[in-house]
Amino acid sequence: MDDRTAFDTATRIAAGDDKTNYDNVAIFLHWATALLVIVQFVLAITWDYFPNATQESMQSLHISLGVLLTAVVVARVVWRLMPGHQRPAIVSGWVELASKTVHYLLYALLVAQAGLGFAFRWSQGHPVGFFGLFAIPGPYGELARPTRHTLHAFHEYIGWTIIVVAFGHALAALYHHYRLHDRVLGRMFPPARRSERAA
């Protein structure tokens, strides 16, 4: 087996391509998470270019979508932990560890980002609102400016980290689909299944 073949095989195994598909709920939650992360990121990096009134509307939308993203992430974790919804790895060792590490890292980053988003909003002395339907009051009042800046900075750093890790995750999925021609992408993206062939 040459080096390229060995690398291709290792990367296929790393994604746990066990020839089964994720269920519709898992697929929906995955893509809902991806869409919300992208929208949240775009809002956060563009609102400074708009007038104050528009900025406030975008920030309010960001907060509301943050609540929705938190609910989706919690639902994903609960769904993943329920019996029968896991996709078992077909190998052991460092390859399996690397694959799981990326997934768990994304979960951890999303949970941390949600927590920081709530903490930052509460540190400003404001509740976390959801499209004007309800508001979640904070367990503490307004905090000192340096603390607010620290929370905001970590919120930004983790946001960028999520985007970078997710981008790498997406590139790996595309590599599997177009280079390895396996079922990794199709397991989570049904339209891709039509162009798959057995590896």
C-alpha cells in the first residue's frame, strides 16, 4: 500500500464511515447548527458597518438567534446521548481519537460560546431576550467594565475558533466525497448520496 492509499484509508476511517446514515433528526440538528453559526458569525463581523439603529437590530437578532442556537445544541447533545443514535467507529487507536476529538471540540466550543453569550449579556445588566417573546434574567447585575471586556473578548475568540474548526471539518467532508468517494458526506447530507460509489 503506497503512502497516498494509506493516507486516504486513514482519513476515511477517521470519519467513522461505517456505511450507515444519520437519522433525519440528527441531520436536521446538524444543519440547523451550521446555518445558525454562519448567520451569527456574519452578524457579529458586519454590524459595525451599519448605522446605530441597524446595529441595535442586528445585535438583538444575534441575541435571539443565540438563544435558538443554544436550544439546538442542547437538543443535539441530548439526541446524541440517547441509545441508538450513535454511529460506532470501525477502528481504534489514534485515527478514531482524532476524529472524535474534532467532534467533541466543536461541541465544547459551542457550549462555551453559548455560556459566554449569556454571561456577557447579563454582565451588561440586561436580560437575554428572544424575539420579544420572553427574556431570561441574569443571576447577577451589571459587572465592571474590565470584566465585560474580558467576557466579550473570549466570546469573540471562541467564535473565530468555531469557524476555523468547522471550516476544516467541512473541507475534510468534501475531501472524503470528491477524493475518496466514500459515504462520509452522504451520511449527513442526503443529496450527496446520489453521486457516491462504494469505496
